[in-house]
Amino acid sequence: MSHPRDVLLGAQAASLQLPVCDHYSGVEARMRKSLQLQADMLQEFGACVFDVTLDCEDGAPVGGEAEHAALVTELALAATAANTQARVAVRVHPVDHPSFEADMAVIAAQAGSRLSHIMVPKVETVADVERAQAALLQSEAGALPLHVLIESPAAVHRAFDIAAHPRVQSLSFGLMDFVSAHGGAIPAEGMGIEGQFTHPLVLRAKLDIASACHAHGKVPSHCVVTEFKNTEAMRMAAKKAACELGYTRMWSIHPDQIRPILEAMSPSEAQIDQASAIVLAAQAAAWAPISHAGQLHDRASYRFFWQLLERAHQTGCALPPEIRLFFSDSVAISGTGS
């Protein structure tokens, strides 16, 4: 019998399997610790529950961009050689930065086959995406996805066109640059844990980006929370991003933020039990409509509940044995289940 992913998701399946947390670090000691933490948590959860994005844009010292690009390439190659399940990405400099071409020539050319994606910051137009794609092709990393960072009002205006580009896998919202781009029209509180969820211009931008992603089967990734020592605030922000704004992924800038993001974006045990029962009953009915607990379900609701189970797997939740089979290597690769 067909795998739920093939029956229910089709061409969207690949983009919907990204981990819910994307952790950024740019200083060498922190990059090494982040990669080790990823390996440790992979062992703990049995799945790679967050990406590590090694940062050139904010991590490279001025004048030391080439050396930093070489360093992140070395770290990415070492991490992915040690663990084939590791998910390592790199944020390069913006396309109009003098170091962009050099970043791509080194990082994409030498580690492109090992990276999960390249993050391109300060993308303003589809032309910026095309330029990044051309650099990938020049580096013979033509299969590598691009994630892009939307950081200005103009870029938000073009979010639907940017999300439509086939090379783009995910859009992230750059909160602080977006607020700064308004020249003081948005107060500083708009960058804070409360203001970023209440100021109308910030809230509209977040919704536009999420809507653009969902319109084109891409992954919306929520912005940073700078109050990294406030675990409860972090958990609240992640829950709002997921449940109210439609984000399925979120940035982390401190190791203490990773678990709150995972917890906030994980389905509850009751949700997992409900989804499991419905998906298994649907499979037994060859994906025809069923009645479950007095409610009618068909492929539209099956899709919802399967995506919930995928998110449970991505966040390391416990799954019933029959559902775990769908995520075993042989079933996931072949795309079939019994």
C-alpha cells in the first residue's frame, strides 16, 4: 500500500520535512558546540531535530571573511562526515556584499553536496534569488536548496514572487532589520517579545510571509527572540508563531532556545493518538472516506493528520509502533508501507 507521504502530499513532501528549529552560530567555539549538541540530541531523539546554520554574515570578522568561509566549510564537512544524519547549513553574505561570490565559490563548491541548504540574507527581489542560484550552478552545487531571509518592507511586498521560485525552500523573517527599515516609524518595542506579536506592521509582515510560503508549498521560518534567557517567553513566542501565525519552523540563537522551540512546536500526546488512529484507519480503507469518533474524514483531513505526525517525528515525540514504521529508513526511502 502507498506511503501516506506519497498519497497525501505529493510534490510538497520534501519541503514539509524540515526540522522545526534552525539554530544559528557564527563564533568558532559556539559553532563547534552547536554541532556537538546536534549530534547529542540526534542520539537522544533518534532523529535530527534541529538544523545547525553556520553563520558567515554576522560571524565573519571584517577583513577575515575568506578565513571564516574556509572554517565553516571545514566544520560542515567534518560534521557531516562523522554523522550522515547531520543537517548543517551556512548563511553566506548578501548577494550585493563583496564576499558573496567568494563565499559561494568556497562553501558551495567544496561542501555543497553535504549541506542541507544555503541561507541568503537580505533578499529583496527574485533577481537576488537568481543571482544566488547562478552562483550555485557556477560552484556545481546545482541541487542545493536556498533559504532566504526577508528583511525589508519591499521584500515582504515581493514575498509571494520570491516564494514561488523553485530553488527557494524556505522564507525567514528578519525582524530587527525589518523594524529598522521603517526609520523609527515602528518603535523599539516592535522588536521585543510582546511588540513583535502586536504591532500591526510587524504582524502583517509575518502573516504575509507565512501566507506566501503556504501558497507555494514552502516552509515559513519565524524570526529570532532576543530574550534568550527567558525560557517561558521563548516557549510562548514559538507557540504563537506556530498556532496563530502559521509558522512551521523557528530560529534559535542560543542553545537554551532549542528545546523550548521543539516543545512548543510539538503535537501533544492526545493529538498524536488521534492522528495515528485516523491515519491507520484511512490506510486500512485504501484512503477512502471513513467515519471516526462520529466524524467524517477524507483525504483533506488525512493530509492534516499526517502532517501532524511528521511534525511529531521531526520534534522527537514518541510515536505508536505502527506509525514509527512509516519513518523507518527502508519505508521512507522506498515510499511504501504495509
